[in-house]
Amino acid sequence: MNLESLKGRHLIDPEDFTMEELQTLLELGLKMEARPEEYADCCKGKIMGTLFYEPSTRTRLSFESAMLRLGGQVLGFSDAAVSSAAKGESLADTVRVMDDYAHALVMRHPREGAPKLAAQYATVPVINAGDGGHQHPTQTLTDLLTLQKYRGAIENLQVAFCGDLLFGRTVHSLLKTLCRFPGMTFYLVSPTELRIPGHLRDELQHRYHITLHETSRLEDCIEDIDLLYMTRIQKERFFNEEEYVKLKDSFILTRDKLKTAKEDLMVLHPLPRVNEIQYEVDDDPRARYFEQATMGVYIRMALLSAVMGVNLA
Ligand code: CP
């Protein structure tokens, strides 16, 4: 396993890593999940900095859990209001300072492109933990590890993305990544108002030659799919409340709606959910979203070890 190439690298966009690097990280993530005790000291003496300008439960805390499990330490803020951003400090200045306090920086920001800007001012690796409605590459790593563990090879899958595909950064990153695996078919299920951004559609169709099946009815594909990726309609991305209220319950997954789905379907959701998956679905063996959240710890352990260049021998 050669992780050398990832040492000191930023992860801003899922395309920053080659397919070989992604596969190597997934292999390491599975090893760390199977035998976490073997990696308990590998980040001893290292510090991870978190700069979260937007709320988070899973991403921030799974990063923190990952770093602590590797024997490292963490510092940072989980709310811009308690940082000097509240006093008007620029992102560039904050990053220049944090760069001296930590060996890697994990950043979530409401502004698209903020982590890319941060990377220009950092000498340590910057990891994008979600920027506005743009990208969320470490959620994609989490999704891939979940697929790898519970499904095996990631190939020849019929995948439906359902919900907010316009602002859904987890969807954008996963689509841009799964299209690099062989034999994928995509169904994009959303209200007309929340279809994927035009630039992403163009990229998938013209650069990757992917055929996209866009629909507003989950019933159109539920019987055929291997993976159902549900997402929340994100209140915080809407400009007006009325539009949100109109669209918020566009899709509600129930046990009944899964009756005609394949027995080996996998239902994922990056979480948090609001109303789009009923609690009764949680007991269905096809629901894997809580296992998915768990996988986030192990793939982030793999990622942190790799970008910090620790010796795993
Ligand atoms: N999946 C995800 O990004 O969750 P959080 O917003 O809780 O970090």
C-alpha cells in the first residue's frame, strides 16, 4: 500500500485524488475498521485543526474521533461566532495563523470555494469538510467505504440520487466520483426546481459520457436500483421560506415504498435527515445510513494518516 503520494496534499474536490489513490485509501479504511488498535499511536505528536463556519455533527466529530483514535490531538472552533471571524478577521488571516497551530486543517464553510482559497494560504494540508452547495469530498469517501464494505466491488450499479440535487454537495461529490467507476447508471430524482446544476450535468454528459435519467418520481426507478442515495431538502440553502415549504416534503421514503425494491438494495443518506426517511425504514436491513456514519470515522483516519504522511509500517 503506497500512500506516499498523498503526503502534504489538500483535498478540496473529489477529483484531487486519482482512482488509484482512492482505492488505496479505501483499502486502508477497511484495515483501520477491522483492527483500529494497530493504528492507535500513528498520529502521536500531530494536531488537527478544525475551522467550522457552519454547523456539523458527523463530519466534525468523526474527524475528531478519527484523530483521537490515531493518538493525535485536536483544536479548533465549531462556530464562526466564537472565532475572530466575528470581529471581521479574513479567512486568509485565520488560515495563516492556524497553519502554525496544526499539522492539517479541516474546514467547513457556507461559501463555495472557501477551502480552495484557504489552501492558497496554508502550508499544511487543507481538507474540505463541505463548502456551501458545492462539494463534500470526505462524505464521498465515507459513502465509498460503506459501499465497499457492504456491497463489495463498486461497479455496474444502478444508482438513484433523490431529493435536493441542486444544492446537495454530497450528491455533487458522489456523482463526480461514481462516474469514474465502471458501468454506472444514474437516476436523478428531484423536483424540477432542485435538479442538478447545469455545469455538473454538462460535465457528466460531455466529459464522462454518462447518460442521466432525470425524473421527479422515485417510482420510475425504485424496482431497478442497487443504491438509493436519499438527501434532505436543505432549508438553509433557500432564499425564501415559501419555496422551501413547497418542496420540503417532496420525497418521503416509507416501508411501503420499498416493497417493490430489490432485496439487496442499499439505502444511504449522508444525514442529518428531517422528514425524508420515515423512522420505520431504519429497521429494514437495506437501510445502511447509520453504518455509513460509522464508516466516516475509519475513512477519515485513513485520510488524516495519509495527508500527514505518518509511517504506517
Ligand atoms: N453528512 C454530514 O455532513 O453531516 P454533518 O452536517 O452533521 O456534518
